[in-house]
Amino acid sequence: MNPAEQHIITLALISPTMRMSDLEDYAETIIVPRISTIAGVAQVQIFGTQKYAVRVQVDPNRLAARRIGLNEVQDAIQNWNVNMPMGALYGPHTVFNIWTNGQLTSAQQYRPMIVAYRNGAPVRLDEVANVVDSVEDDKQEALMYGEEAGNKGTPCVMLGVVKQPGSNTIEVVDAVRRVAPVFQNQLPPSVRLLIRGDRAQNIRESFHDIQFTMAITLGLVVLVIFLFLRNLSATVIPAMALPFSILGTFSVMYLLHFTLNNISMMALILSIGFVVDDAIVMLENIVRHIENGEKPLDAALKGSKEIAFTIASMTLSLGAVFIPLVFMGGILGRLFREFAVTICAAILISGLVSITLTPMLCSRFLPEPRSGGHSLLYRWVEGAFQGGRTVYGRSLKWVLSHRPVMLVMFLAVIGATIYLYTAVPKGFIPDTDNDTFNINLLAQQGASYQQMTAYARRVSDIVIQDPDVTTFFVRSGGSGAAANTASLTVNLKPRRERRAGVVDIVNRMRPKIANLVGFRISFSVPPPIRIGGYAQPASYDYTLYSRDTDTLYREAAGLERLIERLPGLVDVTSNLQVKNPQIEIAIDRDRAAALHVHWDDIANMLYDAYGPQLVSTIYATNNQYRVLLEVLPIYQRFEDSLKMLYLKSDIGRLVPLDAIARLQFNAGPTTIPHSDQSPSVTI
């Protein structure tokens, strides 16, 4: 799959009553495996995941009061939640598998677990910890806003389908839509499956627009031919060159494995005007001989001989204009190769049709010249042509008599052309309106999940008020580098139902959100073609590389400030995240060794408290879930709680963390481990 590929269709699971972990199970065990088997699907990505997990939230005060180390709790959970083969009994007629109840599957089953014995009495897990049914990542939120999901936001699980390179988007989307009702029948009544972000719909509408444009183009070409020739049979003959030329072009496209897409269809639309040119030139020359009194067959033979070489030279010279596009390299070459080959094939085939089919049709269907007068329409159109010829003659006479003035005008046009060429804005690919855009929020490094959730809700309250917005999906918080970010994927009404384009909607929404403080905002309209190895929230990106990280980070920040001041640029952001606040723990190795405490014991204890630590796994029928160990959330808020942690040494003594470590708050750059590869920063 292309890692920068957009989702061709997205599905949302929402329920006002069901737990998010249950929605995650339905998505992961029912929907994802079935969609993944559809031909052309590369991957089904789940967003807003809330997978079930058992969280053991220990109270450091209770552990200290019972003189139990945090590592003892971890050992107890690992020892009492076991899923191992027990062997089998082989009888004379039957084999019996041995099974025990060593697997614990819910928080209720973990609570009575014995952690240790103190004064001859067991200390159970629920005496020193809160054991709850929860989710793996409780530091993120996923909401769906809209008419069907509620304007206040409904928790949801979003599934994005990514297609394989080369597969047909419409076919894959249609296959997904066919199985969607099957999923809905398998889900409980309280769960709804919504389809959002269907890219195939825009492709269908675009293709229908192209077909309509092609039909209009064909009609206008035929109408212009009729107005000039004023003869029905003479009009039909060059019009017949169109289907034969287009049919031949389709044959070339089929042999070269081209598809009917926006690029190839644009070539066909442009070629409609080209393919009739040669036929019209041939027809006019033959009609000229017929008007001079020759028979249609003789006129066709004589006229085709006179003009065949001219048509061949015209066809080859016109086709040569597009041949360089075939040999272009890079991304532009990949984009315009189908365009160049398609239009060259249409031009060359039209030239062949003009020197073969058109003379034959003229010899059979053109009537001999009539001795009588012409019709009223003929005389009216001829009068208009003669009037235009008279006006042209007078203007030409005036131009020839004022040559200095025309020379000045000629130079002025050349100068204006050069100026406008430099003044007109330039871009690689124009923005397209696919009924969607993205909003990205970036807060200061170290912003909490609760803070990002509040920011996202403030933005959502503004977005939902826009009349052209139907639904949007909000993700806020998360683990790792995404903790201080949030994103909104906004779906708009179909283009025909709204007056404003997607860029206009973004421009009118930007000042409303830009007034909010506490975070940086950036808007992005998904481009029609993704370029690059990974998706970026901006239209353009600039990447800096250096082996010297200090220089890289300093220059990257300076370059970002310079780019922000450039005119015409908005929403400049950077992925440089090296100033996250951190707590430094300096271990006194000599003192730790004297107290029989090892370094890995200290590291495991800290991760047990604040990781959270994966201490065991629940193997269910259709999936597997985690058992996570951490301290109570109230002790995860301040650095002072680090002084409340204890661990059991090798000789059984309870050692407090502050006895072997010195704690220090640091808001400086995050320590980056050494790497042989050159670090980079993308702006």
C-alpha cells in the first residue's frame, strides 16, 4: 500500500449506550476481517480505537502500609494469570485434554487475587488497588458530530479503507457498500454503521461531468460544421470521423492498459476538435470540386490526391507537439503520459480516417450540385458570413495603413504577456473540491489529554455551526508524539447543494478559529494526488537533514520563523518536538547496589507506575487483551508522587525510590538517543 494514500471510504460505528471497547471488538472481529478480504483492499485502519483492557491502579500508600513493593504486584499478576498447555490423558479409546482455570478474563476475577501474606493473612489485590474494566489507551477521545451522530458529539470508532495501488476505486467502494448491510444485521440494534468520506462518489460525478462535456463538445463541433457547410449530408461525413477515431483510440488505450480517468478523458475531449479538422479540410476540398461541376466520385479522387500529403503533414506536426510529454520524467511524466499517448493516438487515427474513410463517404453521399437556388437558411447564413468578411476587410485595411500604431500594440502585448506570466500565481496541482477538509490543532509540548480534549471541543462547537458542514470526526490526545495534537476530518454537503467551494469555506472558518488561544491551527484540503512517502497535514513540506542535532534544531526553528513571514503562506507548522517537559531521575548507583536494588528493577517499577506496564495478557476466544499496571490516576498528576514509590530488594527489604534517586524537574529539550541515520525536521 501507499502510506500516503487517502482512505477511499470511511465507516463509523456509533452507539449511545454501548461501551467503546465493545464497539472496538465488533469493528476488529466482524468488520475488519471481512472488508480485508475484498479484492483491491490493502488495509483497514481503525481510528479512535478503545480496545478492552483490565487496569490495575495501585495505591502507593496502601502498598507502603502493608510493606509491599510495586514489583511484587507485577509478579503476582503474572504468576496467577496463566494460559499454558497442560498436556493430555491418552485412554484406550479417548484422548482427554487437560484444562485449568488459570486464565482470568475480567476485572472482577482479578480483584480477589492474593498479592502477598502479611502477619499470616493474605493481602488481596483489591485491598491495595482499584481493578477496573477499562481500555488500553484512556488518554484519547474520538467523537462524531453531525445530524446522525448528534451535535454534541457521540463517541465512535472510525474505520478507513485503503486500496491497493492499481485497483479501481469505484469497484472497491461498491464492494464495501454491498457488505455494509450485512454488518448492520450482525450488530446489536443500539449500534449504527455510518458510511462517510466516499471518494468514489466524487469520481462518479466527475466522470459524469466529463461525459456531459464530451457530449456538448461533440454537439458544438457538429453544429459549427453545419453552419459553415449548410448541408446535412456534408455535415454527417466529418461527424462520422469522430466515432471511428475515438473507437481506434479506445483500442490503443486497451492495449496499453490505460483506464478512463480524468487525465485520459480530458485528452479525449480535446481530441474531439482535432479529429474533425483533417476531415473538414478533406471535405472542403472535395466540395470545391463538386461545386465546379465534377461528379462526386471524380471529385473525391481528385480532391483526396491534392490534399492527402497536406493532411499527413498536419497530423504529424500536431502529434509531434504532444510527443515530448510521453518522454517526460518524474511525477509530471507519470501524470501526463496517458494524456499524451491518448491524444497522439486520436490525432494519428483521425488523420488515417481523413485520407481513407472521408473520401469514400464523400464519393457516395455528397449530392451533385443543384441548378436551383439555395434555401432561406443558406442565404441568411451566407449573408452573415459576407458581412463578417466585409468588416474584416475594412479592419485589415485600417491596420495596414497604421503600421507604427500596430507595432506599438504588438510590443505592448508582448510586454503584458511577460508580466502576466510572472504575476499569475503558480502551483503544481490545483485544489479540488472533494467535499472534505482537515483541521489540525497543535498545542504546546506537554499539553495534557484533558487540555487537548477541551481545545478540540471548542473548535468543534464552531465547526458544527457552519451550514455547509454535515458531519465531522474528531480525534484528540493519544500517546507519544500525538499527545499535544488533535484533528478534525470535516465532511461537507455535496458540491451541487452548496454555493461556496471548499477553499471558501476554509477561508471563512479560519478567522473564527484563529481567535482561540492556547494552540496553533492549520487547515488542509486533501490534494487530488498524494506525493511523498507519508501523509502531511499541509500542501507543501520542506525537510532539513543534518548529523548535528543541535545545529538542525536551531536552524529548523529559525527557518520556520522566516517561512511564517513569507506573503501568501498560512498555517506554517513543524514536527520538531524536543521541548516536552520531563522529570529527570538521577540514580545513585552505589547506594542502590548497597541496598541490593538493580537498575532494571528501578526501570520496571517506574514503568509499572506510569507506563502503564503490560504485565499480563488475556487470551479470549476471538481476540487478546492486556492487563495494565499503574498507580492511581491521582498519583499520576504531580512529580511529588514519585517519592511515594517503593520496591522490594533482593534481600526482601522495602526501598523507597527517593532513597536511591534524586528527582529534578526539567523543561529543556528531550534527550534524543544517538542514531547512525541523519535526523530530520519537516516544516
